[in-house]
Amino acid sequence: TDDNKRFKSKTLVPVMNKNNDNANHDVRNSDLREKIELNKRPSTRGLKYLSNLKESISLSELSINDFTFHSLTEQLRVLNLRKIKIIGDGNCFFRAISHQLFGNQTYHRELRYYAITYITQNSSAFESFISNDDNTIYDYIIRMKRNKTYADHLIIIATASILSHNIIVHEYRKRPLLIPGSDYIDQQFHIAYDPENQHYESIKKFDGTTPILSFEQLQQT
């Protein structure tokens, strides 16, 4: 159905002066809460993705014979896509998702908060997927909820889950990596990742709309 194709972003109330900061924050939270679903269990697909993470990343790599592009920009252009510059302050993943949702980077703090809330509520399901940087899932939560902490695959899965969208990560010399958040292939957010700088950017079509790639396009890139 048309309802399953994409979210419609709302017009945000501009911040005019310091006196209405709180009011505008409430409006932003209200807009975002409409798109968030916290009261659900992590999906089997999401947990399977985390379990097979190394294999999924390896399968996305293109062989030398398959690869003809000289940059990610060129790689994206074939799909009629382009990168949108995102501030590089450690919040870039959440800023990129905010841009996918609303066309701006405003919501990065709220998105981090909701993703961490979801992980906290489902800590037993996620605890086996934390990295060696953390001793327990609670150490992970404390670290990841801090502003400017870089995102990892666990927080990305949580974000995809609460927004009920697949997050498609585009990286140079790799096929797009689908991080599952929805059973509908056309529920997509697109972001670019630069591993050298550990930086995410938003991706849009050249006409400014949100991309929706078919399963075949995701496999052929």
C-alpha cells in the first residue's frame, strides 16, 4: 500500500528566539515520536544480522573485476544518488538519519535517546553483541548515550527497528549493505559511510527525494 512506501516529513516550527526554545523542542519531539515504535521486540532478522555481521560485510565487498568506479560519488551517481554533507562531530549517524526523516540534522539527540531506550528495554536480547570496548550491556548503554559517541552496528540496528525502516549503508567499493528494520523492501533510509574517517552522510536522489532501491539494484551495484 502507499502507506508502506515512506514517511512524510512535517514542517518544523522555526526557532525564533531563546524564549521559545522549549516550545520548539516539544514540537520536534512530538514530530519524531509519531515515527518511533519502542514497544516491540527485536526482530529475528535484526538479531540474525548482528550474529552474521562479519559475513554480511564480507559479502558486500566487490571484487576487482566487478569494480569500475573511482569514488563513492561516482558509484552513487549510477543509481541517481548523491551525498548530502553532514556535520562530523561524532553524532553523524544520527544526524544523517535525522536528515533522511526531516531534511535537517536537528533530531540527532532525540534519535540517540530513543535508540538507547530501545536497547535498554531489550538488553537481554542485545547483550551478546556488544564489542570488547564494554564489559556489559550496561557499560555499552552508558557509553553510547553520551553525546558525540560514534555509532556502531548495534545502535544502527536499534535505530532501524524503532523507525521500522531498513537502513541502506553505501560504502566505496561495496554493495549497499541492508540493515534490517522492516519487512517491506521499500521502507528505506540511505546513508553513506566513510570508514577512513568513521563518518556518515545522508543520501538523496538528485531531485532531493528519498531513494527507494529494488532488491535487484541492491545486489547489482
